[in-house]
Amino acid sequence: MPARCRAEAVTPCKSFDLAAYLEKSASAVNRALDAFLPKATVKPVTIHRAMRYSLFAGGKRMRPALCLAAAEACGGRRAEAMPLACAVECIHTYSLIHDDLPAMDNDDLRRGKPTNHKVFGEGIAVLAGDALLTQAFEIAAQCRGWPCYSHRDIVLELARASGSLQLVGGQVADLEAEGKSISKSQLRYIHERKTSALLCCSVRLGGMSANCTPRQLVALTDFGYHVGLAFQVIDDILDVTQTSQQLGKTAGKDTAVQKATYPAIVGLDRSRRIAAELTQLAFEALAPFRGRAQALEAIAQYVLRRDR
Amino acid sequence: MPARCRAEAVTPCKSFDLAAYLEKSASAVNRALDAFLPKATVKPVTIHRAMRYSLFAGGKRMRPALCLAAAEACGGRRAEAMPLACAVECIHTYSLIHDDLPAMDNDDLRRGKPTNHKVFGEGIAVLAGDALLTQAFEIAAQCRGWPCYSHRDIVLELARASGSLQLVGGQVADLEAEGKSISKSQLRYIHERKTSALLCCSVRLGGMSANCTPRQLVALTDFGYHVGLAFQVIDDILDVTQTSQQLGKTAGKDTAVQKATYPAIVGLDRSRRIAAELTQLAFEALAPFRGRAQALEAIAQYVLRRDR
């Protein structure tokens, strides 16, 4: 009943079992990541233990799920998208390890466990992040290829979403905004880069692995952009409303370091409305898929309603 | 007179003006890097200033020179190899920024200037390294392609040389060996990864950009491996014999942190002999080029005889 799902927008689509979908896709992603990464017994053992510690720390695998769901929406097969889903997760995990460092967000807790540098020390944590970023490109390059998009397209997509103009640029702008009063548009600039860029890249790569049409790629870009922004607005809200135990990471951190967030700038109620509007825009972007994007719709719903 | 050059092995080849060659190639590499990187005025300004600070801090551009010289030895054009030469230099610079961090080698001086984290702070230095590593893959992916090697081959080559089994793995093993007594074979394991892997990758990529034959690629690999090891043995020697002013970085650092080095394990004289033997092996590897590898020969000479 995809049409009904879209019409009701932010009402969950009862016909789609998202929990089962996410569990199945996370299991498949975990198996693939385990196969792509050097085993923890490979020398130098420390770096492979550190890489695997954060990669298998119980992440929700939201970006890989979006990548796989986008591939399916375009009529593609999960196996074709899997290396790209894994590459994106490696980049996401590297960015968390580096963001948690004392010189950045200085966080002790991530996904309910001590952060990488608390376990392995700062030097190894920096290197584990470096190695995961590099591993992402190795994984993307070593897969066998796709019909309409080249390795060149795929690597460029990954590199641009992760570089100084997007993911890294967002973290820089976020660091620099701490303790300062910034406008809503400056906050959106940060969110677009820090969160939306890699989420958007995840769905685009999924589409590309399925030989998507240019029109589908535009739709996926639009969807990924808005889901990414909604994801970060909800993240800001959860930081204020949930406990550290519920989140598995340090709650109230944004307020403590005077980080610019939606709740801080426009208040909680308005933040919730903005997240719902962004999710609605994400839904509308899926129109060209005419009901073949149930998983993407359900993930967008989940992003809006999640509590951790 | 290339045959004479090879026969005399570690005697400099008088007919080749290496200083002029290195100056010309460094100028061309600097221009290309300037064109590939976002300008320092592009937002977020801090990250682009930090990336450019270390990238244009006066590096010798040894890896790009090796890449370009390898392309020429295979009959290729400099322009085809240039993006790969730049990609390798971005990876080398990122590794220096991260290695200099307080959590790793904790160095204040690099190329005669304050290290990246001393100028921009640790958080930005981590991110500048991350961005340069990512930029390397973007540069490699965005060039127009080569006749016999695909973007897939090139990206895999770069990623494998830089990842947890090579460059990053070498730095991990190096960190872990500090203050410990290790054997000569363990030290070689570190040098192969920390230095030789990326030098070897530089010459291989140069060859690949020139559509080299499999036999030429084997020869370049052999050459790069031995030049890389010689480079690191000489680095160890210079750390003991030169002043900080001569090196442009903190001299005596290896001894101060009880780092495993060739001089520490086998003494200075034996280290010098080992470096000469490795250079000789590098020379011999160039036999298949029958005199078309003058620049590579001259660079190998320079690596052995350099004083900084």
C-alpha cells in the first residue's frame, strides 16, 4: 500500500515490517564487513582489533540500510550494493572515532561502550580512523563493477561526500561554532555537511549500483538530503530529551559545550515540526518510484520517530 | 650514458642534472596540487588553510618525482602521471600531519616550520589529515583515465599501499616498538610498511599511468621497494648525525623516544653499508629499462647521499 503510505506521509506504513528489514540488512552488512576487513589476528594485531572494535560496536547500520533500500527501489540486487553499503559504514565509523577524540568532541561513550581512544589510546584511535577511511576506498574499488556507473563515478561520489567540502567540512564548521551564537542557516550549513552529505551519498550509491536512471538519481538525492537533515535535527532533540543510557552516548553534551543545535536556536517544539517537515519532503521525493520504495519510506519514518 | 651509470652503481651519473630535474618536477607538482585543492578562501576556510599549510610547507616532492620519473622511464608523458603524483603527495602529507600529533610522535617542527597541530590545534590537524587522505582518492578518481590500467586498479593500488597492512600498519608497528628491543627483521617489517610501501606505490602508479608492461611493473616494484628501504635507513642515520636546523625537523628524536632504528641496532657504519647495498639493488632492478631510467637512477643516488 505504498500510495497510502505516501499520502499519510509521517504515519507509519503498517504493511512494512521495518524491524525485520533492518535486522536482516544489518546481519548481511555485518557478515560482509567481517569478510572485507582483515581479521583481528592479522599483524599488526592492534590496528585490526581497534578498527573492528568500533565497526562492530552495535551501530544501527542506518547508512548501509539506506544504500541497500535505494538499490532495491531502483530494481537492483542487494549483493551489487553491498560493497558500497560497507564502504559508507567504514567512513561513518572512522568519522565517529575521530569526532570522539579529546581534541574534538572528547567523548568517553559511544553506542554504550567506551570510545575507541579510551580503549586503545589516542594514537591508535587516530590510526584506526585513518585505516577505516582508506579501507572504504579499497572496498569500493575492489568490487566487480556496475553496468552504468564506473569505479571512477563511485570513488568520486564517496570522496566528495567525505572530503573537506562535505563531511570533514561539516565537522570543522561544527567545531568552530561551539560556544558561538549562529543563525539557523549557518546551522543548516553544518547539518548538510556533517550528516546529510554521507546519508545522501549512501542512497545515491545504492541507486548507482542498481543502474538507476538520471531521474531516479535526482529523486534519491532529494530524499537523502532531507532524510539526512531530519536525522540530525532528531539527533539534536534526543541529546536534550534522552539519558546517556538511552542513547548509548553522552546525553546533554551539546548543551554542555554550547553546541549550536535546533533545540537551542528554535526550541524543542519547533525542532520537532522541522523534523516532520523534512521527513515529509523526503517522502515526496520518492514519488518517481511509484510504491517500490517502501523500505526507504519506512526508514524515513524510523529516523523521525527513533528514540536513540 | 645510462649504461655507465648502472655499471658504476652508487657513483653519481654526471650526465644527468638531478637538481634541475627535481626543481622542474616540484614546480609542476606544486602547480597541479594548487589546482586540485580547494582554494584557501573556500569555506570552511580553516580546513583549506590547514591542508595547504602542510602541503605547501616546502616538501622535497620525492614521491611525486619518483612517480613522474617512472612514467618517463616507461615512455609515458608527465601530464598523465601528474594526478597520481599529486595523490601520493596528499597521502604522504596526511601521514606526516597525523604522525606529528602529540598522541603519536609529538613533533613541534616539520620542514623547518611549526607542525600543523601547533598552528591550527589538534582537532583541525586530525581533520586536515583526514581531508588530505580523502582528497588523494578524489584526485586519483577524477583524472581522465589511462590506456591499460583502470581507475579500479589505480584506487586499489593507492588504498592498499596506505591502509592497515601497509602505511598505517607500519606506523602502528613503529609506535608499538618504541622503548622495546626489536630485531633487524622486525625493523625491516616496520620500514617496509612505514616508508617503502608508499614510495613503491609512487613508482608503480607512474608506470601504470604510462601503460607499462607487466615486466616493467615488476622492475618498478623491485626498484621502489629497495629505494624506499634505503630512504628510511638514511632517515634513521640523519636523525643521529644532523642537527634540527639541518633537517628542518627535530633531530635526535629517535634516540630520545628509544625508537628502533638501524643505527641503534647495527651501528652507523653498518647502517651506511646497508643503505648503499639497498641502493645498489634498486639500480639493478632498473636493468629492463636499458638506459631510459636516468631520472630514477639519479633519484636513488640522491636518496643515498642526501643530508636532510
